[in-house]
Amino acid sequence: PGAPGPAAALLQALGLRDAPQGAPKPRPVPPMMWRLFRRRDPQEARVRQRQTPPGAPLRPCYVEELGVAGNIVRHVLDRGAHTWTPEPSATGQCPQWTAIFDLSAVEPAELMSRVRLELRFVAEERAPGTAGGWELSVARATQGVGVGPVLLRQAVVSLRMPVRVELLGTAYAHNTSVPRSLQLVLALSPLATGTCACLAEASLLLVTLDPRLCHPLARPRR
Amino acid sequence: EAEPSVGGGPGGSCRTRRLYVSFREVGWHRWVIAPRGFLANYCQGQCSLPATLPGPRGPPTLNHAVLRALMHSAAPGPAGLPCCVPARLSPISVLFFDNSDNVVLRHYEDMVVDECGCR
């Protein structure tokens, strides 16, 4: 049940349907989210202003670091099951992964302005025969058949750094509402014969704009 | 934590008073990652003359408030004095876990009172 009385009113004013129940599963906060928070937090900004010359004031409803409009940034972890054994299948193909992102917390009024898929692989030693890198393919998971048409292919030079894939404009059109769930089928193929990779983590960085929480820029004082 | 008013009542002229909101106090400290709290502040004080006419660095003066204060000083009546309310506010950002264990950063406008004014 929702929080009673004034707490419910305050949560609603903050655009939250209800307070999270119980203590969340402990998990590290991604460095990117810390960076975004520190960049926007006025108290941190005051400390920064003492250390650096004043720059242009931060625009409301805009995420400078990512260069997109937005006032809500979410880091969503994948809920799919990974294939830990990177053995090729009988046909010699590397295994596919189905990544499942629960986006039910996103309100219908929120508009997507950035959808970035981030994949971290178990750092592989340079296996013989994997020179030339890899090719990542991303498809939508569908009921029944399982795999829809490939949405995009991206060359991957190394697996030592996280692989980032922009999905807005390919998997989703701009300014469309956010689906309640996003299911993607991922495949990473070595461009030359070689071993398959292990996916360690898949996550989604989702930036949305809730226009109801945006005020028009106040006119500068005459 | 709030700055106590002088003499227990809304003492002194209209100005910003310190109010610190602690997320622990409201029981949200388990799911709010940062900040631990923030200075929200509040407005309190008399809006009689000359407080209704703040100095050059204060918020813009509303003619209506001046008229009302003038009327009250000439003949106190039911209209009473103007009210001491927030005149300039600033935003905060909150980093928290939501019900789906996502890490969420939300930006909220008008959360901190920077200046008070008579209205």
C-alpha cells in the first residue's frame, strides 16, 4: 500500500509513485551516476565554484555531460541469465545472450532522450586468432521465434573497455514513450576464428525528460 | 533542524531562516544514496514597513505589498500585512535506488529557499 498522509503527498510531489519497500539490494553506484550527481548537486557546485571560476549556470532539464535534454537519469541492470561457458555451439557460432531490462518504473509522460546499452566482458587474454576484433549484433527478443531482425551491428576492437551502444534512433525512435520492458538478444562474433567471449554485465543508461517537472527559464532580472 | 525564531514567535522582519531536511529523519536514508539531506530553509518575519521594501540586492518589491503595508500602518484592518514567502528558489538533485533496484538521478526544481520576500 502507498505511504499514508503527508509522506504520500511529498512522494507524489517528487514524482515517485511510492517509497521503495525495505532496504534495496546493496550494489555499487556506477561512477557515471556519481559524476552526474556531483555535477548537478548545488552544494557540490558551491564547493566547485570556490575552486573554479564561475562558468555558465547549469540549464534545467538538460544533462550537460551527455548533451541531451533530460531531468531523470536511470542506470538499469540486466535481469537476464548470462551464458557463462563461452563455448561455441555445434555450428561453431558463439552463444547469444538475452538481456532483459525492467523499465516499469518509467512514467508514460517521460520521453527518452538517450538509451545507451553498456556491456562489460570478462577481460580475455589475447587469444590466438582473435586479431581483428569482434562484431556485436543487437536484435529485439520476440515472443515465440525468440529473435527479431537485427537492429544494429557494431565493430568492437577490444573487450578490455566497456562496449557502449546507442539504441536511440535504432531500437527506438526519438520522443517515443518508454516501453515497460526492453528485451534484447546480443551476439558477439570474433571476426576471425577464435574463442567466444564471456559477458560479465549488461546495463542500460536511460535519460528521460518529464516535461511536467520543467519550468520555463526564468527571465533574467531587468 | 530549524533555526528557532527570536522570542518564540515570528520575530524580526521577513527573512530566510535555516531549515535542514535530513532524509534519515523522514526515514528515506535506506534508499536515498545522496545527498544525506539538504538546506531547504523557510521564510518567516514581519512584512511591515520598511521590511516590505528590501534593499537593492533583495527580491523585486511588489507594489501591492507596499500598498497593503501602508494601509495597515495607517489603519490596521482585516486585510492585515503582506505575507513573508519564498521569492527565489533553487533546485536539488537526488540519487537513489528505486523499487526495481535501478540507480536513479532525479533533478527537482524549487527545493531550496534562497530569498524571501513580502507578497
